[in-house]
Amino acid sequence: MCVKQLHSSSSVFTYSCYDGLYPGHIATTPIQKALLAVGSGVAALQNPYRHDMVAVLGETTGHPALINLRDRMRNDPEGYTVLIERPKIRLSTLDLTKLASLPDGSFGREYLRFLEDNRVTPDSRVDVKFVDNEELAYVMQRYREVHDLLHTLLGMPTNMLGEVAVKWFEAAQTGLPMCVLAAMLGPVRLNASRLQTLFTSLGLWALQNGWRARCVLSIFYERRWEQSLADLREELNIEPPPLILSALNKRKI
Amino acid sequence: MAASVILRLQRVIRLSHGDINVVAAGVSSRSGCCWVQSSCRCFSDAADDRRTHFGFETVPEAEKAKRVYKVFENVAQKYDIMNDAMSLGIHRLWKDALLHAMHPLPGARLLDVAGGTGDIAFRFMAYIRSQQERQKHRAARPMQTSPWQDISSSYSTEDEGGPQESRAVVCDINKEMLKVGKQKADSMGISPGLLWVVGDAEELPFDDAQFDIYTIAFGIRNVTHIEQALQEAQRVLKPGGRFMCLEFSKVTNPLLARLYDAYSFQMIPVLGEVIAGDWKSYQYLVESIRKFPDQEEFKHMIEDAGFCCVRYSSFTGGVVALHSGFKL
């Protein structure tokens, strides 16, 4: 699929199939990517709740890391299946009643509990725009969708401390510059007691597990709702969290 | 003479481009690309679906208005911030220059079309107010040595011909932009004398010969049928009324033009994405500037609509041009 721009002397014809290499793709020059990276970085620092800016920062700086992730997925049989079949996690594709009927302790049931406790939805992910390769764009999209599942796997809520812990895990796992930056700057916004928790137990656990765990993007999560969470953690080589963080601790910092 | 003939020929060619675009799009859609939403309509009624430009894209005319509406609906909240960021504040100088050229006097009635967030209308009201202050001072000077009774009687006659005489009507097709403008006016406390009306520049909801001054600042390039907007301007102006248009235009200096192009295409969509979260709207805006006729051609279009004494002046090397004409 293509975008073609024919320039004639007096006018410009543009016809596009969808916009670019995939729906939502915006072609950008290297200068634009650099400007976007700087601009989105500043905007995200000023207002960390601007998820679109965090997303843009990830896309414009993540090319080498995405290639690495894609290659890891290709080398894993289940990851390869994910790359071929391209599953997407959306409310429309999730059977919520079926998930609710699963036993406690199963991955699907715990994921649903995470969505309800933290009042989040899998549909709030920003679409990928600035990655200039269709397969890498899918890897990026999958990374975003798996982020919520990671919260469930790691047992972390969506408050600031939980998010920082997940970011440390992701930084160690994926090497995406956006994750590394967020991991370094996230703790700045934590109060003293949470910082202590992070640096004494939670942070180290997140880092170690990030390094040694199997590539979390290589799992076909949609086929594993019935599997028990403990079992899945063992398969992925992830230790259970050292602390239980309650979602009720969630307040804006 | 020859130059103007050439310009008119160019315009004829441009008007007939609509047909050429239809043919070209039809060819492209047949050659295998099946997801083109805009070209698909070519299969049905090529003769009926006149096409026009939306930035560098070609779309059916009926669709352009809808898409422009969507653009401004999306950008309304961040419109003023983006203007400051993109032009580094220079847009304020351009608008001030428009007001100085306009030199409205108390009693003038302004129609600001595509006035959206109200920049021109606010400046108009401020200008009128300062003119009124000057008039008051001038009137007060000979009174300084008069007895108290004469001064107090002059105060009572003053209030009748107050700011109520001058009225500015802000007309815009987009409700979101008007909402933002109204909020600004309320917070600045300058609501009296301002009217906010939803309307289409191609079909204004006003009677003939209502206004002394018609302005359209950075709005006319978004109108689908510019000639119709010019004719509506001609209609609603009183005889002796003035048409003024501030719009992006052609930069003549080649070096400046290249810098301007690089800045427009590299920087502005990035600013749009970072500040407003909307790349595509700002991509459209910079492309629509390129599709707009240059200073001379637009001057001829204004003359064709029946305006006299049409003049233009370029600012910032041609980045912006102010066109002015009179209805006689």
C-alpha cells in the first residue's frame, strides 16, 4: 500500500490508499522525527498524563529497540505466531463475561479484576503514527497493549509507584529509550516513603525480572486466559511481587 | 495589458482543473488501488461531483466544507496558542496592521467573517474605544476654562452616542471557534457591542448593505467557493463600504521562500502534534496556504466580484498580504 505525490508544475495530485504504510501512519522526515522527539519529550515531562506525547517519544526514538524486539519475537515459536496472526486486544475482541466466569487466580480473571479495580480499559491506547515500517508498528502497538497485561503479571496497580515499577521492568526487557527515560524520571515524582519502597525491594525485583524473563511480547495472551497466573509467571520466569500494592493507594501525585 | 490577459488565462485553466482532477483520480482508482475513499465517487457521477483541493489532496467539493469544519473543531481550543507558537507572535503584528489600515471611526459597523476566536473584532473595539477617548479629550480641551454648569451639561449629552453605535459582528461557520471567542470576550469584559453569529461565508445570514467594513482574516483560503464569498461580501457591504482580507500569500524572495517552506512543512505539523495533538490539521493548514492564489491573482478575483480601487500590501516578505477594495 502506498502514498504517491506527483508534483506537476502548477498543482499537486495526491492519492493515498490508507494514509501511508498502515492506517494512521504519518510519513516523517528525519528532521521532523528529531523535532518530534524533543518536543514530545518536553511536553511529556511537563505533563506526564499526556499519554500521546509519551507515545510519540517512544515511536520516534525506538527504532533500534523495536528491531531487536521483533527479532526476538521471530526467534520464538509463539512470538512468531503472534507476528503472523497479529492479534489485537480490544474491548470488542474480549469476551468479558467469559473472563468473569473464569476461576480466581486464572490469568483472565485477574486481568479483568485489574481493569475493574483500576478503572481502565484496553481501548485507551494511542495508535502508532510515526514508525516507518508496518511490522515494527505492530510490535509497538502490541507493546502498548501488553503493558496492561504486564500490570497483571507483575501485580502492580496503576498508581505512580506501580507504573514506575512496570517501567523499570519494561526498560530492562525492551531497552526502548522512552521506557529508560521514564524509568529514570518517574521516581522524581514519588514521595519519600514510596521512593524507599522502590529502591529497597520493588525496583530491584522489577529490574532483575526484566532482565531474566522471557520476552513478554512473544506470548499469545489471548489463548491463555484460562491458565493460572502463577503458572504463567513461572513460564515467563517472573517472580511474584515482593509486596502487595493496593489499587486503593491510587491518588494523583 | 498582456500580463493581465495571461493572468486571466491562468485563472480559466485553474477553474477547468476541476475536470482534469476528476479524470486523473478516475484513472488512478481503476489501476488497482481499491481503498481510495475520495476517488471512489468517481465511479458514479463524474460530471456532477466537482472536485476541489483540500491541502494537497483532491476531494469532492461537498466534502471539503465538512473536513474544514472538522479541522477547526479539533484545533479550536489550542488555536490561539498555536498561532503564537507558529508565527512566533508575529500574527499579532499582522492583525494590528490590518486595524491601522482600516482606521475605523466611532459609529462604524464591522462584519468579521471567519472571525472565530475574535482577534480582529477585539482589536476593532479597542481601536474604536481609543478613538472615542481621543475625541473626548479633544472636546474637553476647550471646556477647561468654562464654568461648571456648562461642563456638567456636556457630560449628560455624551452618553447617547456611546460605544453602542459601533458594533462588531463575528461570523464563523464553526461553533467551537465561536465558543472560544465568546469565552475570551467574557473573560476580557468586552462583550457589549459584540455579536456572535454562526454563518457560512458563501451564504451570509445578513440583509443587503448592512456593514461599513467587511474583514476576513486567515479564513478565505478555507472557503470552498472563494468567488461566492467575495460576492456575498459585495452584497452585505453598504455603498462606500470596505472589503479587507488578510491572508497568507506568495513569498517572492527565493531564499526566504525556501526557508519559509522548510519551516512550514518541517516545523508546523510537529508543533501541531506536540501542542495540539493534531498533526493532520496543521498539515492541511500549511498545504492550503500553497493552494491559495497569489497577490495579483487574488486582486483580480476581488475586482471580478465588483470591488473598486483594489490594492494589496505584503507583510513579512510576502508571507501575508492585505487586500483591500471598496464597494462603490
